[in-house]
Amino acid sequence: MHVHDSTLSRRAVLRLGALAAGATGAVALAGGAAAAPPVPALPVPSGPPVSRAFLRSLDRSVTLDGWVAEPFPMSDVTLAPSVATRSQDQILHLARQYPVDRVLAVFRRNAGLDTQGASAPGGWEGFGHANEEPWGPDDYPGRASTQTANLLRGHYGGHFLSMVSLAYASTGETVFRDKVDQIVEGLGEVQAALAAMGRFSHPGFLAAYGEWQFSQLEKYAPYGEIWAPYYTCHKIMAGLVEAYRLAGNDQALEIATSMAAWVHSRLSVLPQSQLDRMWGIYIAGEYGGMNEALADIAAITGDDTHVATARLFDLNTLVDACAAGTDTLDGKHANQHIPQFPGYLKVYDRTGEERYLRAVEGFWGMVVPGRTYAHGGHGEGELFGPPNTVAGDIGARNAETCGTYNMLKLSRLLYFHSLDPKYMEFYERGLLNHVVGSKRNTQSSTSPDVTYMYGVNPGTRREYGNTGTCCGGTGLENHVKYRDSVYFRSVDGDVLYVNLYLASTLTWEEKGFEVVQETQYPKVGATRLTVHGTGPLDLRLRVPGWVRKGFTVTVNGVEQELDAVPGTYVSVSRSWSPGDVVEVTMPLSIRAVPTIDNPAIQSIENGPTVLLARSASREYLRLSLYAHMGLDGTLDGAFTDLGDGYFRLGDLTFEPAWSGDDTQYHMYVERSEPRVVFAGLDSGVANASRPDGTTFLDAVWGDGGFADRADFLTKVQRTVEQFTADGLLSRRDGQRVLVTAGKARLA
């Protein structure tokens, strides 16, 4: 049972032993004498922010083999006010105010330690049933003889530790470092107290419940008897890794490494067939990103034992199918499987085994765009639907926010490997619309006030709140790391990638450059970058896929000759001088974007922003829009700009998906285009449909717009010829359509 204990460092063993000695008394005290009085909370804030240089000295992030681009330390990027900082500032308030003792309460209760009078966070993160015990692997009395509750508890505390670690790396506020240190110290005390019980299989075990859930999983216990024990384990380990990586806490790595040794001791003795079956069990076999956390520990320590442990989490049926391009996702729990893929990619980085890379790329392509809603979410009732189905997979509860959190993480890692712009194209969509918009526009010291489901069905509301839920946990992290993907650099240091147009300042100390980005994006389609520094640098600017009216770049007022194709990057490579100014103009435009499976069901989008039509109706709103279409394929003339990202069409108000509003809304509308109309001129001809639902006007405008009037008329003529040849349009009606198009004055 303890065969793998030798993987613990001598320092870790001594620490566990010393803490266990002290914890023995604490366990006894908890069962008899009165508890010690609560420890007073630390004042908030506890000191001025530390310097950026000090934060950089703490950062122990690792660039993995195979990466061609890498992120900057979070302390190298500061954010100016934007739509993202609204969410960031509100969650930072929670991080400052929320008591550490509440985070640790469920762990301390499980270990028999004094909870300092703190209540549990609540929701899924409760204390469990009053009759529940921290059963070990061998003394669980069985489902019929037990009463349990809150069997995912501990996950929220892991996310909270990640949040305060990220917040410290971003802001340097010492209140966050203090909370990191207090949580890690508290988890160390809990781990030692559990070891002192002599009830568990390994001194590295750490949880807010007993080890019995892991044993029952090995017996294929279903969701209901257990929850998802390795999911919780991952959140704790991931938080510890972040505390070590970003906040300089060495004890965090010791605890995480000892947990990894415990995991190895459990799983390494099981046959592959048993592991395959375990990881395929609905929810009970959900393990979050255990393979990612273990691969991270391997990268930090250089010990490939942790890679071997990570590979014990391979769900081989899924890996092999995705690597072969075989889509088996229909009906699978989305967020049970998405978090596995960052881990597979990091195992690839450690092993070079191409099967993992092919699987990750294949999986991503099965989700984006064919299963992705307008705001970047996916899934109905937490499950993946059929391939290439969006409108057909809209139900009562769509788009679990956890899933988008993990798809963004996966997209970011894939970009580091390939520089393929599609990954950052999706990243912007999901980040601006789903993630920024998942935080209610309120400030709370007790609740994250974030969404579980950010629904897409007619007349829905965002499911805000979520203290203690899975999405409440990922929501703690989402809003404190916006700066981590605004800029990347090539591994060789020659290229700077500008991925997101958010007001910010980058300090690239090694190159001697500072880049200040001033913008009101996504409310305005323009940004200004001022470069402070001297010498050569290749500046790569992302050209968003939504661009319809051009993407113009000037340097010191001189327009650059660039092939700015939407969905790519352009290069501005030169020797820079202090104060050089780069101005980017990319006019916003309002578009109707059809779903992949039903061209009549469409989202309304302004540049990168999805617009939500406010309405309580539970039926799709039927809109006629082609009559307002401009020559460039946009709908700008039909909408009244109300300012701050809001618009009006007739009696409908449209709000930006990133607003944080709490309203009933429609993310999709149903196009109702009964007749062929151009620029308000009605031909009187029915808008005929093909068998797949594509109408005549859909075919005309399918490419998004036209360079000039001649191109428009040519497309109308060709479409008339096609529909006439297919028997969908009479020659007489075709002539009427051509005459109307000729008279139309499209702006």
C-alpha cells in the first residue's frame, strides 16, 4: 500500500510527520474539549502592492517543448478600463473580502480540525451529511448504510486558491499573497491530520471527504453513490500548482507532489481495462484535468514518473477515435471530456507521441464550429449534441460556462503549438461574449455571481449565482486572467503577437520594449498602439474574422501595404523608435450570422459582439432583414446605435452579450423573408427555398457582401439562373427579380 512513498522528498516527509504530530492533538481535541477561539481575520488590504519585478522573479511558468509561441508573465501586462475589467474588478472584490477560514472549513471538518467557527461556502461546497465520516478505502459501510451529501466538496476551495494566485500575479496586492499562503498552510495541516488518522492508504491523501469515493470508483460505483472524486482532486492540485508557479509558495508544490504520489499508488496497480471503464463512467469517472496537473508537475520537477501517472488517465477509446477523426461525442458529457484534452496535449509535449496531438486537434475541430453557439458555448443539458448541429441542439438549458472555460484553455495551448489563427478567433468569441458576459454586473463579497448556463434558447435568462458549483469555481478564475492572452511572443523572441484588442500596457523587459494599447474595442473598431523601445521587432496583428469593411494599419500616419485577410494575422516588421504609433482601423459592422444547420436561425453580431434581443417571448422572434442589407452585406442601416454597445431595431432593444445584464433575451432570431427584396424594393416574387432550407436571398448574400454594384448584379443573375434551372423559379419571376435588383440603390 505504501510502495510509492519513497517518491516523497525528505523535506516533505519531515513536514508531514511534524504536522501529523501536532494534528493528533487537534483530532483528539475536536472530539472532546472545546475548540479554540476563532482566529481574527487579517485586515483587507494587508499592504501595498509589490513591484512588477518582484512578481516576475516569482513566476515559474514553463515553456513546453513544441511551443513556437509563449505567453508573457501576467505581471508584464496591465489592463486599462474595458468591458473585461468590469468583470475583473468585481471578482477581485470577492477575492479580497472572502474569508480564508470559509475556504478551508470543509477540509478542516473532514480532518477533525477546528473550523475556526467558519461556515462552509455553501451549495455543492457544504459540510456533507451530519452522519458522514471520512471513511478510508476499506471501512466504507456501503450505500445502503450511509448518509452522504456534498460529495464534490473541496473543488471550490481549489478554484479559490487558483484565483488568489492569479490575482496576486496580476496585481501584486499582498492581500492575495497572504491568502495564498494561509490556504496552502491550512491544506498542509489538513493533509498531515489525515495522515495521522492512519485511516488512508498514503500520507499524500488530501480531500474534504474520505478516500472511500476513490475506492468505490474502482468498483464502478455510479454517479449518485459517489460524485466525481478525481475532479475535486484535480481542482485542489491545480490550485496548489498555481500557488507554486505564480506566488512562489514552495510548500504548495510539496503538497501537490505528495498528492501525485498518492494518486500513483492507487492507479498504477490497476489494469488498463479497469481504468478504461472507470474514466468512461458518466460523471463519476469525471477527472477534470488530472492528467494536465500531473504533466505540469512533471514539467516543474523534471520527474517523468508524473507523466506515467498522467497517462493512467487516458480514456483510450476517446483518444483513439479523435486521433482517427471519428466523431463519437454525441451524448457525451461535454465538460467531463473537454478538460482531458489540455492534459493530452501536455503529455504530448513530454513524450512526443503524435497520437495525442492528433487527438487534441481532431477533438477541437469536432466542437468548433460545428457544435459552437454564437457566444462560444456548446452543449444542451451539459451534453454534446450531434456533429454540425447548432440550431438543432438548442434546448431548455444550453452552454455550461465551465465548458467554455476549458475550450479557451485548450485553444490557447493549440495556438502555442501551431500559430493557427482559428484558435485565437474562437478565443476572442468565447472570451468576450460568454466569459465576460458570464459575470453579473454586480459586486458581492459572498458570491461569484457568475453563470452556470449562459443559455441560447428564446426568452431565456442567464443562470447567475453559483456559489460552490462547478461553474462558480471556474468563474472565480475566469475573470482574473484576462491579461494572459492579449499578447504572446515567439519562443525565439523575434515576434510579438497582438491577439486581443483590449486596452493594456505590455512591458517586455528582455527586449526593452513597452507597448501601450489604447482602445474602446469592442465598442469601437479601432486601436492605437504606441511602441516605446528601439530595435527590430515583427509586430503581428490579428485580423478578426468578422471584418467586412477593411483592416487598415498606419505607422506614424503612413498606411502600410498589407494583405489583411479576415481570420489571419498581418505583419508589421521594422526597426522601431521610441514613440512610434501604430493605428489600426477595422470598422464594426452588424451582421446576421446563420447557424451551421439551419440558415433561418441566425445570431445578430456587431463586430466581435453577439447582440441579444430583449424579449420574454418563448418563441423565436421572426425578423425580416434582407430589405436593409447594404452592399457590403451588413445591416448597419437598419439598427439605431444607442451607445455603449446597445442597439435598437424597431421596438426591439439589443444588448451586448458581455454586458452582465440580467434580462430575458434571444441569442438567435428566425429570419422571415417571404419575398425577394433589395434595398427596400419588393419584387413581389416569393423567396424560394432549396431542399436544405437555403433561400434565394440566402444564396445571394451567402458570401457576406460585394466589392461593388457590378459584383452584386452578377451574383443575382447567377442565382436566378441556378434557381431557374432547378425549377424553383419561373423565368418570368426571375426577370422580375433582375429588374428589381437593377433598380435597387444599395449603400
